[in-house]
Amino acid sequence: MAISLTLVGFTFSRYLERTSAKRAAEMFRQDLTAARNTALRSRQVVVLDFDETHLGYVVRVAAGDTLFNRTFGPDATLTLSGLDLQLSGDTLAFDRRGVADLSGAGGTLGRAIFTAGTRSYVVSFNSMGSSRAGET
């Protein structure tokens, strides 16, 4: 009986690990689209600020209104062990025309990496907010 419970617990923890990173990556993709659409509709700059230390990010209009505040720490619904926006300054901004400045990305695509245990999902996105996610 104890062996069965141990196996079930191990299997369940691996499932949570795999799905947390994937779900966080998909949530980021949706937030990226919403941020760009908000910039276009409101004709305001929309900023995504990553906090890699506290495992979260905030999407806000430059005027100060917060659209989303996502956290992935130990008390969150989705728990991550790592979060990395691979842009200088850990900030992505869509201008009034809905175009993001990716000059700090070191290439034509920006990348955000969501990690839960041994599982990582990478979201690659262009300056227009189009994105794709995949497991690394």
C-alpha cells in the first residue's frame, strides 16, 4: 500500500511540474496578445514588467493601470521554479501602435522561459506579439 501511494505521489508531482510550466507559458502568450491589443485600442504604451526573483510579472498601461498581475510562487495556483524574460531590463513594452521594442533581445525574437522543476517551456515572440510555445 505504501509503495502504491509513493508511486501515485511521484506521478502526480511530475504531472503538476509538467503542466505548471506549460500553463504558465500559455497564460503569458494570452497576456502578450491582450497587452498588444490594449496598446492598439487605447493608443497607450503597455508594459510587461518581469520580476524573476519573485516569479511573476505585471502587465500595465504606462499611465499606471494594472491589467494583469501574475505570480507563480509557492502560494500561487501555478508554481514555477524559474522565470526568465530574455530581454535587457526584464521589460517588454508595446508602443501606441502595438509594436514591441525587441532591441534588447539580441535577435528578431524575444524569449520567455517558464520552468517548473526539470520542465521548461519557451515562448518565442516577435515585435507584433505573435508567439509560439514549446518545451525545451
